[in-house]
Amino acid sequence: MNSWFTIKVKYTKQLEDGRLKRVTEPYLVDAISFTDAEARIYEEVGTNIKGEFLITGISKTDYADIFYYEDADDWYKCKLSYVSVDADSGKEKKVSNNFLVTASSVKEAYERIKESLSEMTVTFEIPSIMLSPIVEVLPYNPDLDVEISRRPMEESDIDHGAEDSSEDVSEETEEEEQEDDSNVEEEIESTFEDETSNDDEDEK
């Protein structure tokens, strides 16, 4: 089962006015491990960035689902909460999940999350919506997976498997490089209710 990983990439970016600036941008990658996530970012982002770039951090990020709309480029992180009842004990438990959706405003992100989750059988609330700094989401690509994966194992590989063990990457080492990306997300102070009230005043 694949997971989502936030990868911070540092490189020299050319701004609209022609100036060059050193920036660090986060990408969200669908991968099966830290090693796989790093390989995917080199394959997919490396072709789009001119010059050298550096991966400054990889962290596992939990998202229940991601909804992409072609008419918007900004990603909004939406926190959804609902109450779940344990079938055996009957006790209520509050559950929270994070979702990503593309939208042009907080209000639109709220409306799109409500629309996308309209078939949920439980009543839920959306306590917060934040503008995410994520510049691009890279979902699982089976064609790319074939390109970056190792070739099918042959008999010679089985015989010399022990000799190739030095090429294995320790996932524990990569976990030490994880960074808390909670500070890279800028929370939008204006809530859906505020924008709705402003719209009502404008209509009047």
C-alpha cells in the first residue's frame, strides 16, 4: 500500500522579473517507502528543474484523500472531524482526517470538500482550512515505477545477492532526515463563515 511523502526540494528558481532566487519548495509524492519517494522526486522533478537541486527533507504525511480540480493550482489542506461509535462498547470517539483539494479560495475549498464527501454516511465538520505550500502532487505512476524499479531478478542475482547487500539503503537513516512540515503550512485566518457573511453583505 502506498503512502504520501512530503519532500522539500531546494534549488535556484528564476522569478518572473528574471532574478534568480534560492528557494525550498515542498512536493507531495505517492510512494511505498522513503527510498522510493526519493527516487520518484529525482525522476519527475529533476527533468523540470534546471541546474542542481537538493532534497532537504522527507517526511511521511497522512492524507485520507486528495481531490484535484483542473481549474485551480493552489492546494488547500482541510481538516475533517466526525464522531465514530464503537460497535462493541458503544463509546463515542472523535476522529479527525486531513484532505487536500485544489481551489482558488478558502470558500471554494470548503464547497469542494463538502461536494466530494457528500456520500459520507456520518455527519462531519470542517474545523479548519489552510493554504498548503505544496507546489505539486505526484500520484502513483505505474509507468515510472517500471522505469525506476530494478530489472527482474535473474539467477545470477540470486547467486550473488549477498555481494550486493551493500547497495541497500537503510530506511532508519532516512527516517532520521524527516522534518516536521507543520511550520511550512500557512493557516488562512479567514474562515468559510467569514467569507459567506461578506458575500451576503455584498449582495445587500
